[in-house]
Amino acid sequence: MTPAAAGSTVGTKRMWANGPLRLWSPIRASGCQMPLANSGFGGAYVCGACLVPVAGVYRVFDRLQGQQSWFCAMCKNRAK
């Protein structure tokens, strides 16, 4: 987990190997209200390019990294 802010329990976590990033907290916190099967609580998805929480992400082929990544709509259009 990467801390989102000093003193905060909310960070980001990859949902599965090569899966999308999501706001995540080990305890129910503001922005992380949905219980997840793999423990903790999830919030909004996070773009793998700009690292901004967004409503949804798209799986695209990232030519710079040479692999599939999860991007927001704006970053997805830039990657084309």
C-alpha cells in the first residue's frame, strides 16, 4: 500500500496481478466504503498513468512499458 497522505490510512492497491489500481484502506475510511473479498475496503479506481482517482479505467496496451495497463479515458486517448 502506498500512503495517499501523511497520517492517512487510505492508499492505493493493485486488485490482482496486472490488475487495476484502486483506493484501498485496511479500515472503513472516507472514500473507501466498499468491503473487498481480499480484506480491507475499496474506493475509486486509480489511473495507472496519471495516478488520479477516477470513476472507471480502461485496459490498454502501454507502448512505453510494453504491457497492458489500466488508464483513465484521458490517458487512454493519449496512449493511442
